[in-house]
Amino acid sequence: MKKLTLTFNSSIIVSVICIFCISCNSSGVSDKVLQDTSFVYKDYSPDKLDLVISRIDYVNKLQGFWLGQCIANWTGLVTEMDKIGNIGEIKTGEFYTRNDWGKPDKPSIWGKGIPSDLSATIDFVFEDTNGVWGADDDTDIEYIYQHLLYTNKTSILTPLQIKAGWLKHIKKEEENFLWVSNQTAFDLMNKGILPPETSSPENNPNFEMIDAQLTTEIFGLYAPARPDVALEMSYLPIRTTARDNAAWISEFYVTMYSLASAIDETKPDKDNILWIADEARKVLPDNSYSAKMYDFVKSKYEDGFVWEQTRDEIYERYQVNQEDGYYMTSKELYCNGCFAAGINFASSLVSLFYGEGDLKETIKIGVLSGWDSDNPTATWGGLLGFIIGKDGVEKTFGQKFSNKFNIHRTRQNFDNGIDNFSNMAEIGVFIIDRVIQEEIGGGVDLEKNVWYIPKKNKYIK
């Protein structure tokens, strides 16, 4: 695996919150010790230089991840594949602009002239406190991976564990909500082939598609401020469906998610987003089209181009002119490779940079940017939702949302078909307990309810 050299932000201050305080319930945590009874917690002597993170705060952040991802996912589905350009048999006309927000939704490439049934207009899609969020392909494989990590009592999943989890929790027949590379990898698993051979170009012609980008970001949250560990944990899950640029792009997202725990909360959101994005850029090989896409989009942002112009130039540069080694158009794929990792990565960077850390604005731009608009938007909704937490998401939109999550909408064979973000966040914390103790060499203090993460390592200076 490629080594990273990352600059750690030493001025972060993390508060410690009592574990028996009823006021902590805003995070969905009851007045109990947050302890995994199936895990043996070892004594740890903290160093004065250790990064200290509140586990209670992290519960709120993980709930914000799931909530922000669901809001962005379902809002993005309104415009998914509405606008993919005019190359090949499918032509969708000019791309959306900011002026289209709140206007009638146009049909997608498979909409048969009918706009989305989620919303007649391009607008936010919410589930209020009486509703239930439905699982989708942006959230359900991540849910499976979290379940597998916890139930297998491990931080590093094996090929057999991934295969067993996929075969148990994914329906073999349609509608199973799998697409392109995920579906191909699943078919290969049913034939007995294990990851990473399920993404081998010889076995899987869809290895360059977007799939791994939307199924593995969560691994970054399991290794707070330690992207090296997050990349080790996600290495095989990413390569269950992706290789080369598609894999590197996924590692970019994982790295950003991990570094979200290392931001300086005294700085503006814009500065923090640009910092973690530039650090994550280091995982992209300089000669790859993904690295060149990053550099191109960021240069347009820094030069003051409006986001619509940058998006239009992405289309011209990469789909019309096939520059920087991005030759997807010449392959003459269905919808001109509208599901491909590359074009959707470039599009995602538009909403990331121009959204400048503002959750609402980032979602809006992502929804209007085109192509597979729910997937990149869900990635940033999850990241920004994590950074500001569930409370911050609710404050941003000025309302409360449903805490319930229907994993059985798309997957199967879980004990609780209707789960909730509070429980999902606590399971995430228990996974991190193991990662910090066994992989990072840090400690868990149940009395203070904090993690200690050593700063001294070969990646973070």
C-alpha cells in the first residue's frame, strides 16, 4: 500500500463529557456506561501528547454521519441521472444550474418522461420524526460492513468474511439494489470467487465504476485521525469492487473521513475542508487521471470560476475531449459511463470545493451537478454531517428528523430490519474501541468516556 505523509493539526481541542449526565441524551445515549461487554478493555497510561476524543461526542457525530448521508442520498435521488451530457444514444440536454433549485424535476435517463416520484421539484427530501429512512446503495453496504466488523470481533475483514456477509445479507434475485461493479462482484461471489479477485479486471469488467466510493467511506470514521489505519481496514473492502483509479478515489474519501477527526474547530469550515482534501490528495498517484481531475477542479475553484462553469468544463475536458488519460467515452458504454468512478469523482469535487463546508450548499450543488448525483452528494452529506454531528444537522435545517433506518428496504437477514441511528452509532463506537486498542495502540477510558490516540506515528507528524 502507498505510504502517506500527513501533517497533523496540533491545535485541536476535544471536550470530555460526563457519562451519567441526562443532558447527554441529545446524542441518543442514555444514562449508562458506553461499554461493549463482549470486549476486554485494557489499562492504558495516556501520554500528554495523545489526541483525546470524547466517545459521547463521537456518538453524536456518527449519528450526524448517518443522518446527513440519508438526507443527501434521498435528495440526490431526485436528480439522479437527469443530466449526463449529449454523447452517445442518450442525450439529456444542458446541465442544471443553481436557478433550477426549486424548479420542476426533469426525467432521468430511465424515467420514461416521468420526473422523480420523490419530489415534483428539485428540493430537499426529508423524513420527519414520524417517518423511517430507507436504506439505499449509498448506505446499505456500509451498514453490512459495520455489522461484519462488530459481529466478527475484528478490525480487518477477511475475504471469507466479506463473501459470507454479502451472500447472507444481499438478495440474489432482483430487485436487490446492486449496480454495475457491485452486482458483478456479487455474481462472482456466488460462483465461489473471493475478494479481491472479484474486482480483478479479468473477472470484473466494471472495476472502473463508482461502486466502492459509496460503500467504504465509513472505514475512515473507524480510525479517527489515523488514515493509515483506515486505509488498511478498507483495503480489501475497496478492492472487492474497484481497482486502479476507482480504488484510489475511494481511498481519497476514506482518508478525508479519517482526517475529519483532526480538524481545527477554531478555523472556518472552508479552511478545514480544503485542508483535509489536500491531505487526501496525497493518496492519488500524480500520474493518475484522478489526481489530475483533483488538480483541475481545484484550480478552477481557486481561479474564481462559478461552479456551473467548472462543471461544464469537466464535461468538455473529460467526456468530450478525453483528456488526462480519461478514455471512458471511447469505450462506448451505456449512458457514456455515467456510473464511472472518474466523472463522478470530478463532479463530487465541484460540490466539495464550492460548498465550502456548508452542508446545505454542498448538497444543493451536488444535486445539481449531474451524472450519478445521489452518490457524491451522499458522501459529502455524510462527511459534513459527521463534522457537525446530529445536533448540527438539525440546527442547519431547523428541524428534527427521523432516527429510524429500514435496512431491510434493500438488504435482508438482520435481526432488526428497522434499526436506529442511536444504536448504529454506538456499534460504531464499539468498533473504534477495538481499532484504537488493537490497531492504533491507544487506549479507552470508560470512566472519562474518552479515547487516547497516540500522535507519534510514521504518517502523522
